[in-house]
Amino acid sequence: MQRKHLLFAVALLAILLSTLLVVVAGSHVSAHNTIFIETPTATPNANQILNQANQATTEAQGTLNVISIIIGFFSLIVGILGILAGILTSVGIILINRYRKQLNEERQQLSEEREEAIKKRTDMDNTLKAVVYLGLGNRLHDQDKKQEAVAIYRKVGSLLPGDSEINYSLGRIYSGSGYYEDALTAFKAALSANPNFAEAEMELGLAYRRRGEAQKGPDAEALRNVDYDQAVTHLKRATDLHPNYEDALAGLGAAYRRMGDKERDAQHDAKAREYYEQSRDYYKQAQLADPSSSYALGNVASLSWFLGEKNAANGYFTLAEAVAKVRIMNAGRSPEIYWDYYDLALAQLVTGTVTKDEATKDEAIKTYHTAIQLTPGAVQLNSVLNNLYLLQKARDGIDRLGKVISLLEAAKAK
């Protein structure tokens, strides 16, 4: 549209200039003819001279008028041209700025697309490398070369620092292998990428609890208290994100049980009992959230036994035994099936104690051997031993419990 206006203005200017040239040329011809047609007479008189003078004056005035009109017209043309030039200049500036802005936007878009392409290519390369390293790390871990495996896993984390799933998986490996600092870092990275990652919150709480159990040295007590508080905070956050989250509820039960152990060791029996009752409540919630959880049932049974509620405990152990058998039958090659074997073994041991059935106790010992063979490391053995140490201090003893504890401690020392 702007180009059409420009062409119209140029055409109008050309027409005006052509008209001007025609008018000027006609005026000059007329003046020239007038001057040369006048032929002076040989004997002019005064009247003729006066008439001729008046006529010349009139013609001169006419010429001046024409010139004035031409000058005025020319001035008008110049003004119009000036206005048109101003308009064209403004339009030109607007168009230039618009095209310049469009060009800059296109350049920016191309730059962003180039950067995005480079980022995608880099991410793809890093993902391929991470997959290779992850496979190598798993192979070393299965060969019980945990230190070498962790070094490889750290490379995986450095290649994909913003991947929540990778960091979650690495955190579980670190936590299960006793590398708690690496585990905490990995779970926090997963939560940084995905703040609503309930599973990562749960595992972070579990890692804090495990680190608290492992604290040693003169400041161990203070550090343990901080870790247990952190564990409770993150486990509760996990239940906020995922109501009726069985693993998180069971994790809270485990955390409060450790806090009860701490108070019991300090001979604060009333406070210890309060924590144990809180722990049992959380395990009950976990069992309601997942009725197939032999882990939750086994812990409710153990705490009830320790708190002197033997009949209730025996009922829970009977249920735990039945559920554990079903889980083992349906688990296939689950990598954490050893937990179900531990639940089954303890239930068998208590049942044999209550019924005074030696065959059932023998079966319990065999089940413990199977569980120990499937257990990946000391971290898991510590969790099992923690529960057995609690039962060892119960008012009512459990037959062969000392033998079982010796088996687990020997396996942990290897």
C-alpha cells in the first residue's frame, strides 16, 4: 500500500512539472512574437507612442503576472515535494526500523535454535555415555566392587546433573551401599529438578535415618539427633505429597523406633515407650495403606512384643507369616525379596517359640540363611539387626534369637 502511494506521488509531481514547462515555453513565445511584430513607423506621433508604451506596460505586467503565478505555483510544488519528502523519509525510517527489528528477531531465533540444537545434541551424547557408565557401574556393583562402582556412578551423575530420575536411581544405589553423602546430594538434585517427587523425598528421609544410625565419634549423639529430625521432616513431606504412601509411613515408623532406641539407651524409659508407640502407629498406618506389606505387619508385631502385648504380637506375626509367603511366591526375581524372607523367618521363629515347635524354629533358621544369601550389603543387615536387638531386650524372650543375631553379625563382618 505504501509503495502505491509513493508511485502516485511521483506521477503527480511529473504531471505538475510538465505543465510548468508548457506554460513557461508559451509565455516566452508570446513575448517574442509581440516584440518583433511591433514595427516602428517612420513618423510616430505622441499618441501612438503613448499607446505603444501603455500596451508595452500592459504586456509587461501580464508577463510579470504569469511569472508570479509560475513562481507561486513552483513554490507550491516545492512545498508539496517537501511534504512528500518528509512523509517518504518518515515512512522509510519506519520501514527500515521494522525490517531491522524483524532481522534482529530472526537472528535471535536462529541463535536460539542453534543453541537448542547444540544442547539437544550434547544431552543425547551425555545420555548415551551415562547409559554405558550405568551398565558398567551395575556390573561392578554386582561383583561386589562397590568402591569402583560408586566412582563410575559419580560420572553418570556428572553427565546428567539435572535428570531427576537418574539422580533418584543413583541416590538409592548410594544409600543402599552406605555412601550417604552421595545419596543426599543425588536426592536433593532430583528434588531440585522435580520438587514434588514424593519417592525422592521418602528416600532422602531414609538416607538421613541411615546416616544417623551410622554416626560415630564424640559428636555422634548430636549429629544423630539432627539426622533423625531431618529424616522425619522429609518422610512427612513425602506423605504430604502422596497420602497413604506406605513406604513413607513405614519409614516414619522406622525413624521413631530409632529415636526410641536412643532414649532407651539413655534409660529414658517413658520417652522411649512414647516413641515406640508412635512408631507402631505409623507402621499400622502403613499396613492399612498396603495390606500386603509383611514389613509393616512384622514391625507392628515386633513393637507389640517389646511393649509387652504378647497375644496381640502373636496375632500380627501369624498374619505377617502368611503375607510374606504370598509375597515370596509372587515376587519372582524381585531384587529386594530378601526383606520378605526376613519377615517370614522372624514370624516362624516367634511362632515356634509360642507353640514350642522345634521344627518350626529349624525352618526359621533355614529361612534366615536364605535371606542372608540374598542380602546385598551391611546397610540392610543393620536394619534387620536393629529390630532383633530391640526384641532381645523384651521382657519375653524368643528362642534361638541369639543364634540368629550371631548369624547376621557374622554376615555383616564379611
